[in-house]
Amino acid sequence: MAGGDLTVRVATADEVALIIDWAAAEGWNPGAADAACFRAQDPSGFFVGIADGEPVSAVSVVTYGEALAFLGLYIVRPHRRGRGWGMATWRAGLAHAGGRPVGLDGVVAQQDNYRKSGFALAHRNVRYGGTVAPGRRDPAVVPVAEVPFADIAAYDSRCFPAERPAFLRAWTTAPGHHALALRRDGRLAGYGVVRPCREGRKVGPLFADDRTAAGTLFDALTAAAGTGPVFLDVPEPNAEAVDLARSRGLTPVFETARMYTAPVRPVADGQVFGITTFELG
């Protein structure tokens, strides 16, 4: 797609890595393995705007089968803003969604602009961060690799509005990621992942049957990841998730507006204690 002096096309793997660096410069604190994991779900879902032979803008619209697309990584380089190239890139990315509902986690200040593009508020997500006391690993917590993948995928499907096996396989096995599951009475009661980021570590997703299970997983994940700041992106409507974050000494540092262009498949909201990532949902 061409617009004025800008050409928008699908980003290469190296360009996706560059876009992740841009996200870091914006203060979004991406994970060390995010580029490869994100592309595993939809390699054609990342777009870059080229002007004067260099990348200047980006957006991702990652598809999950026919059920959902999720928009993120919407960036225009600071020295190239004010020329309409952001909107041209946005439109090119949205075209990739086809007829799917599109979700995003956008900064709250931009909600009105997102509404103009057809997005409606679903709920707020609040990033909690801080240094936590050393956790412990309950014997009932095991590596995700010891659980049948079908069980992990089925549990994830209750907590996310689309099937995403390609992403899950990458996310739970990426270098530096710790993926743990909780068993109760012979069945899966939750799972979570913690990953190294430019600053500290992020826990996400954190999906669990209840507050106790979520706390057990959170403590095991933070124990596995070592020292340093920890961040957890909490869906505000889940009061028990908010309570868990606060009980571990975390405080709000950032928030987003989860918005959709159309209704999506219902999820077990009470089991979502930490969303996976603001970029992919």
C-alpha cells in the first residue's frame, strides 16, 4: 500500500525486531524473545511504513484463525510524526483483519481516537509493578512441558477469546521464559509464564481457577525468574486479581483501555489474573 511518500508493506523478521526496539524506546518494556514469539502466531500480521528508504512507522494486526485480530505496536518514529503516515499505516494494518473483530490495548488518552475507528471500551487493564519478596514453589506446580499441550491449550481457550496454539507453543518454550502449571486433584488448575524484559520480568499470562491458585502460581513464577522488578498486567474488573497484585507489594504504574470493534467470544473473566501481553492480547 502506498500513501504519499510512504509505502506500507509486511515487515521482515529483522524489521519486527527493529519495531520491538522502537517499543522499548517508547517505554513499553518488551520481552527479550517477543519478536520471534509474536511472529509465530501470524508472520504476515506485522507492517512497516517505508519513507526515503528507511522504516518510519509500524503496526501489528495479528490474526487468530477467523475468530479475532489484535492490534498493537502502533508507532511512528518521533522525527517523522505529523505527516499522516501513522494513519496510513494503521489503515493498511487493519485491512489484514478482514471481517474479524479487532481488539487492542491502547493508552487511555487515545480512547476517543480509537472510538472514531470503531473501537468500543471493554474494560481497563492496569500494569502493576514492583519488587516482590522471594516466593516459593509449591510441589503441585510443575513445568508446562510436563502437562499435555492439549490441556494447556484447552485451559487457555477458556481465558482468551480465540484459539492460539502456534503462539502458545512459542511462548511457553522461548529462551528465558519460565512456563509453569498447577495441578489439583489430578487436573490442571491454572498456568502462567514469566519472561525477561528490558526492565525486570513480566508475568503473563496468569490464568487460574481462583485467587489461591493464582497466588501459588505467581509465587512459583517469581521464584523461578530470579531477582528484580516484576510486572503483572491485571484486568481491572477482576477484583481478586487486583487484590493479588497488591498483596505481593505491587503498585499501579500504567494502564490501558481494552477495546474491540465487535463482540468476541466470552471468556472466564474470573480466571484471568494477568493478561498475556498488551501487544497481542
